[in-house]
Amino acid sequence: MIKTKFSYESRRSRLFLAYMAIAVSVTLTSLSGPAYAAAEFTVYKSPWCGCCSKWVDHLQANGHMVTTKDIENLDTIKKMAGVPERLQSCHTAIVDGYVVEGHVPAKDITRLLAERPKAKGLAVPGMPAGSPGMEGSAPDKYDVMLFKTDGSADVFSRH
Ligand SMILES: [Cu+2]
């Protein structure tokens, strides 16, 4: 009898906790508004690239939709996307008319899509440690570059 009562109580408190968790996440989602708007990405990456897949996980964890295209030679994609050679990295993504090259944090992409500057896209050249998908070793300092059609680029954010 006591046992039954106990399990009933704990079930009720578990339900209450679950209800609270939903309420909190709904509140957070509505408060954050466009900052959490999901975008649709197409990511071109090499089939053997582990850090590229981890970056895709990072996008998905931030609520974005991602289609991946495994391609062995990405040079053509990068050329077509207009990524200057000095800004190139492993994967190349297309989102909402912009190009995203390399391990760019989702937060910067959200800002790009909100501000919509006249530019080709964002790039994190190389593969700096500590950028999304490149966690593990001691983090590097790195810049996210906003690049234009003419190949020029400015610092968009520093990490
Ligand atoms: Cu990489």
C-alpha cells in the first residue's frame, strides 16, 4: 500500500518535471524569436571528412535543416561558389543565397541571415582548433570573414 502510494507520487512529480521542461523550452523558443529561425543548408563535403560531419551536427543542434552532398573533389564547388583560395577550408555550404565556407559558428550564420549584408558569404579559413566541429585540442583564436564577389573580405566576428 505504501509502495503504491510512493510510486504514484514519484510518477506525479516526474510528470510535473516533464511539464515544466516543456513549458521552459516553449518560453525560450518564443522569447528568442528569429534568432532561432531554422535555415536550410546544403553542405558539400568529402565523404571522409570527420570534422565536416561534426560541423553538420553543430548546425542540426542549432535547429537547422541540413542536406549533405558527399563529393570527392570540392575544388569545382568552391570555384563555383566563389570562395577565394586564401579563405578556403574543408566543406562548403549554401544557405539562403549565401556561401558558408568552413567551420563557421551557427551564431554567426544566424546574424548573417538576419542582417543580410551585400556579400557572397562567410568563411573560416583553414580548420582552427576550437571552432564548431574542431573541438578537442586547445582552442585557437580565429576570425570569421565576410567575403564579397570581388574576393575582398572583412572580419565579421572574432572568436
Ligand atoms: Cu574541417
